[in-house]
Amino acid sequence: MIKNGSRLQSQVCDTQVIVVRSAESLDDLCAGGAPMVPIGSTVALGPTLDPALSEGNLMGKRYVDDTGAEVLVTKAGKGTLSVGATPLAIKEAKSLPASD
């Protein structure tokens, strides 16, 4: 299982992330359809960017899945972050209570 604080990079684009909240679903974390690897790992030559998962991601945004896993993008890239083939959603900011 991927631990909180783990830094990962994509094999098919420039995307890099830090795991903020880990869950078992992150064992299948992908960017652009290819599994993400620890930063500094040798990137395989085989994987290519999946056109169906090439909408990109935004630097500084947090992405979450249905299990509560959360990653923070530290370097944006062309690949869509996903768990398997299911794209992650951008975490929305909580609304503050009205102060009348």
C-alpha cells in the first residue's frame, strides 16, 4: 500500500504528485493510463499516453477518489489522474459559514 507522503511520477507525462491521504485504491494510481512510480525510479519505455485519459491535471490541486484517497499535484502534466480507468475528481473547497 502506498503511504502518506509518498512522491510519485508519471511514466507517460510530466505529472508528479504527493500522497496526502492514502487508501488501498491508490495501489492502482495512474496518470494518462500508465501506473505511477516513485520519483527517481527508472521510467519504462513501453507505456504511452492513453488518448482517453489525456485531459491533464492542474498543479496545486488536490484530487480525490470515492474511498477518500487524496493526492496533491506538484507538477502538472497531460495525463488524467485515475485509479485504474476511473478518473479522480478535483477536491472542492469547503464553503465557509456566513458571518452576518
